Amino acid sequence: MTSDNGPMTALRAPFTTLALRRAVFCVLGVVSAAAILSVPAIVPALGVGILWATGVMSSEPAPTVAPAFLVLFPLTIALLVVLAAPIGRAMGAVHRALAARLLDVRVDAPPPRPSKRISAVVSDGPGWRAVGYGLLKVPLAIPEGYGAFCYVFGLANLSYPVWWPLFRNHPPGTRLGPVWALTPFGTIGTRTFAGTFLIAAAGLAMLLVAPWLMRAGTTLDVAAMRQLLGPRRLAQRVRELQVTRARAIDDAAAMMRRLERDLHDGAQIRLATLAMNLGMATEKLGADGPPPDLAQARELVALAHRGAKDALADLRDLVRGIHPPVLDNGLGDALATLATSSAIPVGVSVELPDRPAPAIETIAYFCASELLANAAKHSRATRIGLGVVRSGERLMLTVEDDGVGGANPDGPGLSGLARRIAVVDGRMRVRSPTGGPTRVQIELPTQV
Amino acid sequence: MRVVIAEDAAMMREGLVRLLTDRGFEVCAAVADADALRSAITAHVPDVAIIDIRMPPTYTDEGLRAAIDIRRDHPDVGVLLFSQYVETRYATRLLADRPTGVGYLLKDRVADVADFVDALTRVASGGTALDPEVVGHLMRAGRDTVGVASLTPREREVLALMAEGRSNAGIAAALVITSGVVEKHVANIFAKLGLPSSDSDNRRVLAVLRHVGGGG
């Protein structure tokens, strides 16, 4: 495509695939606006339909019918309040998909609902913003519908001269009714072949105007989508980041405290005891000459030796807890090593085309470690599957077991995990019906 | 000499029992928390108690609080606080009322058995034993105090050892000099700092610490 300006571009505009796709989008926009308008009427209409079909409407007096509407009205409101957000989300997803498919405009999905509880569903911000988009869709559909109308009927009108001779080959002098054509300014009719050229001219004008109308409509629509169907607005994002930052700081502080406690109660006390034993052994060996108490000295040195080995083991565990050295070789090696230390057999599959950021690898590793520990503790599973795959710019870590299920995503373990991964905009999905199986999926960005 | 030990790490506790028994001390009780310590002190009234600062249930300063109680309720029981880190504020709190029969040592110090036993004996007999680390902190804090700057390096060494609670003889042994030389250094130090000289080791520890800002 060249950067032609002026009349050529304008003439070509209606005949690009973009125009066609925009037209499809606009037509679908009108359809969905109509659907949105009809949603609040569905329940009352159903009620009326049932009453009418059963014949109550005509035979029963008003006092019998009226209470039915007294019930139907609040029912409609309640259903709308409960269902609006999820319906809004679904409708938003459809519109994002349409925009991606037809307009090549990608709008990121908002974060998923935090839980399935009714309170979370009703107070679901992104869902209600999608509802807002749905309401806005009605006025947006006007330019879109107008553009699509001009496009479709412009093409139709342009074709009148072509099919006139095919159908109007009557003997001369035959008087016929006029042929009608639709334009934005009403219908025009003609009885002559020459007249069809007037219609064609109107069609051409409509066709030339249509792309700009559709473009105006879709541009407004895309702007509305970005505002209402995308991730939250900046202010909310800032709040979200503040919360996750506070958590990250808390976690770091808690980690330092844990580290201090582990060192204080572990390696440090072992080394102090070891030093004490060696100090005593030194005394037993004496400064020079034959040792005054060789047997005791030997025993103390053996004790110190054992203490040194214990201290080393302590430090090794601690070091692994801070950052497993095998992680430097990549997530695959680290998870394979992790799997071998599990009491339940773990099948590991890691398929990553390249290495994610080190911080992400570390988070993924500790998530896997915690989930495996959870499974070992609670699931009574016989097999655990641990998988890591790359999906676009995201890393998907899945841990599934064939155990008894019933894992609680709001419990301290899993919610703690969710909190930690939220710091990097990670998400967690837990499916663990009572009776099992359990499947936990963690989605992380590949870069921080 | 009778000792009560309060230390929550079992291996350290057992090691201490072994070390002290070996050195001829009588270990009346070896306990793991502050409540057990209080009852052991009441039951045995030992000469000295070795107390770990961080003990269950909160692992913060149970030992220190128990030590303060013990010093109030049993003034004759020496208290040796035992910790893996030094906190000058703790030393200050312990010394606040009277600097007798009190000590504060890093656990590392048990490695030098003779020094440790010496410090414990000093505390048991009403003396003072402050960890060199604590003294170092206090001296650094007090280095801008009038007089400290005018001390010679040797006098500073003597001052630090004095602050740890050592006697003139102990200082002489540590620095490998004669007692007479130590006495001369001590007199110079007191003169330069403008302190009234004192014969009692305890009083002199307190005077020095007050001067460098730790004993107030």
C-alpha cells in the first residue's frame, strides 16, 4: 500500500479488506447493541409470554395477573444485579475478540475475578465496567450502523445499472412500476435505465462516505473498549502496585527475620558449641608436654567434628532455602531436582524455548516447591504432574495430583502464594473439588 | 561454686554443664526458659546464673527481664547474661542500678574456657564481666567525650580492660606488663578523665562507663 493522498485514497478506501472487516464489525455492533437493549426485557417478556400462552392473560381478571408482575419486576432487577457483571465480562470478551479479529486492535483482558463467591461477582469492577461499555455500545452503534448501512446499500445502489437490463427487457411502451432504492435521505425511485445511473451515483456517494463513518464509529468504539474492557485504569493500577509493593517489602522483611532466626538457632549455636568443645579439648591437651587427659580430649574433638558437620548441613539447607544453586542451570534442572526429593512420584515436564528472568525462575521454583509440599501433606495422591510451558509472554506452571482434592484457595498456604505471585502480576487458578483431583495453575510473566 | 544455667539450645546447655562440672562448678539446674529459671533461682539460690537473653516463648528478651527480676529479688545472685549478639542498651539497663555481680558476654566467649570461667567466677563473687564487644561499642560511642581523646593507645587498652571488669592483676596478665605499670596507667587515665580514683573494681567500672556514656 502506498501513501497516496487525495482522491485516489478516498476512492480506494471502500474497496480495502479493512473496510470490509470494519463493515462486518459495524453490523455486528448494531446486532449486539440490539441484544443489549433487549436483555432487561427478557424476563418480563418471558413472563408475559407464559401468561399469554397459558391463556391467563385473557381469562383471568387483573387482580390475579398483577401480583405476577409484582414478583417479576424485582426478580428482573435482582437477576440484572447478580448477572450483569459476569454477562458484561463475557460480552467484553466477545468484543475484544471481534476487535482483535476484525480491526486488528488488541485490548488486554482485565484481571480475572478473584473468587466465585457471589459478593465477588456482584462487586466485580471489571465486570461492571464492561456493563458500562455495553450501555455505551448503544449510542456507538448509531454511527457504526449508519456507516454499515451506507456501505451495504451503497454497493447495492451502485449495481442498479448492471442488473436493470437483465430484468427490464420488456417490449417498448410497457408501463412499469418504479424501481426503488434506499439512500440515507429516503428512497428514490426510477422507471428508466438512465434513472438507475442516478441511483448508482447516489450509491457511489454513499460508498465513499461509508468508510469514514465506519472509521469514526469504530475509532470511538475502540477508545471505549480500551477504557472499559481493558485492564484497570492507571489510578487503580497504581493502587494495585502500592499494595503489591507493600507485600513485597513485608515479605522481604519477614524473610530476613526468618533467616536471622534460622541462623541464630541453627548454625550459629552449633558453631558456638563447637568452639566451646574445641576450647575444652585444647585444655585437655595441655599447652605442651604429654596431654593431661587424652581420652576426654579425643571425645571432645569427636564431638566438635560432629558439630561442624551438623553446622554445615544446617548452612546447606539454609542456602538452598535462600536460592537453590541448581536454579542457575535453569528451571528444568531445578524442578527435576526438586521432584526427586518428593515423597510422592512427580512427573516433570518443562518446555521453555528460552529462559525467563531469574526472579521469575525463582518465584516459579518456590511455587512448585510449596505446591509439591502441599500435595505431599494433604492430597494423599499417588502421582503428581508438574508442568511448565510458555504461552506467549507468560509462563504457565501447572501442578496436578490425583489426590482427594478439597484444597482451599483462600487458605493461608495458597493465598500466601497468590499474594507473592501478585507482586509480579502473576495469577493463580485452583481447581480442587472435594474428592479430587487437584489442579493448580500459576501464570507468571516471563520478564519482570 | 553453685550455678544455674538457662539456655534454650539443648546442645549449648549440655556443653555448658559439661564444661562447668569439669571445672569444678556445681550445676544446680539447667533449664530452657525464663519461668523455669525463676523457680530454679528461688529453689537453689545459686552463686551465679548464666542466662540466655533470647528464650521461649517470644524469643526476644525474656532472659534480660528475668535477670532484672533476679537482681531485684536476689541481690546476692550474680547474673551473667549470655547472648549471640551484643546490644549496648541491655548492658546499660543491667548496670543501671548497681554494677555488682553482673556480666554480659557473647556466647562465642566460651571458646576460651579459661577466660570464660574467670569471668563467671568474677560475676559470682560480685564483680563485673562485660564483653569486649560491648565495651568497644561504648568506647566508640564515648570517643568524643572530654579526656578520652587525650589518652595514649596503651591507656585506652587499659581503659577497655577496666571497663570489661578486670582487676589490675587481670589487666597486667592480659597485657603482659607488671601490676605497678598498670597502676600507673590507671592513675593517669583517672586524672585525664577527671574522675575520682577508686579502689573497688566495680566502682571504677561504673565510673568509666558513666564517663564514656554507657553507664548512665
